[in-house]
Amino acid sequence: MRRQAKGAAVHRELLPGESKRLLQELHLLTREGNLNADSLRKLKQVNHLVRLLEPALDDVLGRFGEPVILDCGAGKGYLGFILHELFLSSAEKGRIVSVEAREELVRVARERAARLGFSRIEFLHASLAQAPVPERLHLVTALHACDTATDDALHLAITHNADHVAVVPCCQAEVAAQLRRAKAPASPMASLHEHAWHRREFGSHLTNVLRALTLEAHGYKVTVTELTGWEHSLKNELILGRKVRGRSDEARANLDALLEATGVCPTLNRRLAG
């Protein structure tokens, strides 16, 4: 049976300061105040990411007067609304810019923010590649941004000098397709992606390895970890980056060597080169 949470069990799923009113507005809690299986799964993912983001949020709220948090591919805005309630409202500072390409979701989110009186969050209807985001970003997040949308989020973080970045990639198809067409030098590595199934899995892994190396090359200290248990999501890899220097020549050399050896060049690397 799929797990649900009712009554007192609901309270155990909430973060300190997280209100039932907000979760009902987000349609995560039912009218009776319960969590069905799908809502429980979503809430666990978002809340765990919020916990992992807490050091970054404390850092930017402590160091900057009006830090800007960019939420890429915001969807229904779960992450942004919860960050607003738990951090920005109490700090009385900061701004969340949520970017979403689906116009209807943006309209609903704007109406919801107005009902809640959340004045420190705004919603942009745009693609990530064309979003008119502020020049200076302090924290960039992307929860389950599909395929190259994660690359777009990382590109924004790097080019806008974000102090922190956190992405949970979703599907990754671009590199698998490039591996199929790649004219890389013949090597035993080709056996890793000779078959379609292996190519898809290896391509997904390679995509995120290249993303981590790209962040490191641009001066980020990177941590790659699991977001939540596999029972909550199969797309579960979390890439965290904290800006610590201007660049790393060693990481750049490793990145260039891996791109050459595999014969691929993902969107992120093409955009940064161009």
C-alpha cells in the first residue's frame, strides 16, 4: 500500500515554521489536513532540499543586503513558496525570482503569492535561456529541470556569478544522443556505451560528471549526493556548488580531456564556450 500521512503523522513531516496553511494553498495538504501518497512524496523531496539549502541561505542572508534566489523551472512554485515562508519572511530581506515557461502555472503562482501576502517572490514567464534575470544572483536552484534545462540553470549560475548553486537534474537525453554519433578516438571506453541501454545510463552519468567538472573549472567547490531515498524519486542526484575561487585550471584540464575522450559537448559547455 502506498504510504499516506494523517493526523499527528502530518506534523512529523513538516519543517519547523512550515505552515499547514501554505501547504493547503499548494494543494499538498487535503482539506482535512492530510497528505496523500503523491503529496507526501513531493513534500519529502522539497523539504529535504530545503534542509540541504539552509547553509547556503544562511550564508547569503547573512552577507548580503538583498540576496537574489533564482528558482529555475519553478513549476508550481513549491520550493520558492516554502523558502519564502521559512527564510525570507523571518529575515525580512531577500528576493526569490521563479522562472517558469508554462504561462498557466505562472498565472496561478502569482495569484497564490498575492493571496498569501508573499511580497518577496516574483514569477517570470520565460524560458531559462531567455529569462530577464537580475545581473547578480546569489543562489540558483533547479529541482528536476529536464534535460538541457539543468544546463541552462547552471549557465545562469556561472555567468551571473552565483555564490551557491543546487540542481537536481531530471532526464538527460542530449549526451546519450551525442555518444551515438560521436567520432571519439577508438578506445575501450566505447564499450561503456555500445548498447542503447548502456548508452542511456552512461550518458546520464557522464552528463552530471561534466556538469560537476564545469562548476569546478569555474571556481566552485562541488558536492554530489543523493537527494532523498529511491522510493521517493528515481531522479535523485543533487549537485551542490559553492563559489570559492575564480577558476580551477586543474578542473578545466580534466574537463577538456573528458570532452575530447568522449566526443561530446553538452549545451552547458557549448554556451559557455560561445
